[in-house]
Amino acid sequence: MADPVVWIVMPALDEEASIGKVLAALPGQPRVVVCDNGSTDRTAAIAREAGATVVFEARRGYGQACLTALAEVQRAGAQPDDLLAFLDADFSDDPTELDLILAPLRAQSADLVIGSRLLGQSESGALLPQARWGNWLATHCIRWVTGVRFTDLGPFRALRWGDLSDLQMQDRAYGWTVEMQLKAASKGLRCVEVPVSYRRRIGQSKITGTLRGTVLASVTILSILGRWMLRRVAGGARG
């Protein structure tokens, strides 16, 4: 039986200074789908020159870009056992650690693997205080709702295509990662974290790097968590 195909989904917005480095550092020969989310620089051209498939999405939003990239993965014929990793284009995560993320899937010991920046080594100043606080709050809420413990909502993660399809992801903005972890834990998928290194990104963060981005991300994540908590309370009341 042939080994499953490895797919990489990479949302990107104005990342011409970093995306080439990310793509060049990836081990093996994964099939990379970059979703250009409205860049005004050479992000798309650099990604295409590096061999990635590039799709375009004018509607801004991290989740929206992921959904558009996933539609291309499906169109290209992904199979249920194929391995799908998400990786940002800003070079903050280390692409050479891809095999660390995929190892539990290949060993059939996990269904969702999260690269935890808190368990690994983070460069000073890479993970901003507001991101650390948001992670702490969100992961504790997830544990309260599902009983599954996470330390991070990091974007570097992987799962099988079939499991991802079953999650029926919907968030189009900043709540993509928390939605995935909530749904995976609630459905009983085996969720594990592996330590990953983290460095200061090239360029400014589109989320925690600005006050507006931080506020919007916080509101989105808390609203998703709030809905799930209300369902739990309602379910308990019915029981």
C-alpha cells in the first residue's frame, strides 16, 4: 500500500519576505496549497515559483483562507487517510519540524496533533503576552467543556483528511483553531500535543500584533467557547 500523501495548507497575506523560506525548509515532498488572502505584494508569485499550488481568496479571514485552500485539496483528490498539516507562512513555526507533527499520525497513536509552542522552546518576544493569556483562557475552557487538556491553540497542526472532513469546519475568521480543537475533542478524536519551537515572525502579526486584531480574535474565540458552554449547560439541564 502506498504511503498517504502529505498536504500542507498555508494561508498567506503579504508574506513575500518569509513564504519562500518556509517552503524551502519543508522536508520531503508535500503537496502545498497556499491561499493568498488578498496580498498586495509578491506572496503568490514566490509561492508558485517554489512549486506550491496557489489559490486566491479575496474575503479576508484566517478560517476563510483555510476553507478555500481545503476546497482545492478536495478538488485535487485527497483521500481519507492522507495527512493534512496547517502551517503559517510567516516563518514563526519551524517547517523542518513537520515530521514531528506527523509522527503520531503515522504511528496511528493520534488523530489530531497540535504543535504546542508552550511545551517547546520559544524565542524571547515571539509569543506575545496577549497570545499567552488567550491560550490559557481558551484551553482551560476547552478542558472544562470537553475534558481534554490542551496547552496551546498553535496553528502548526495536523490530522487525516477524513477526520478533517468529518469536523465540518465553519469558522471563517480567528476562531478556526479553537473550533477544530473543540470539535475534535467532542467527537472523541485522540488529541495529542508535541513540543515545537517558535520564533519571532517575519513582519507584523495580522492577529496579535495589533490591538484591533487582538480584540477581534478574543471576541471570536470567546463567542465560540461561549456557545459550546451553553450547549453543555443546556444538555446537563435536560439530563
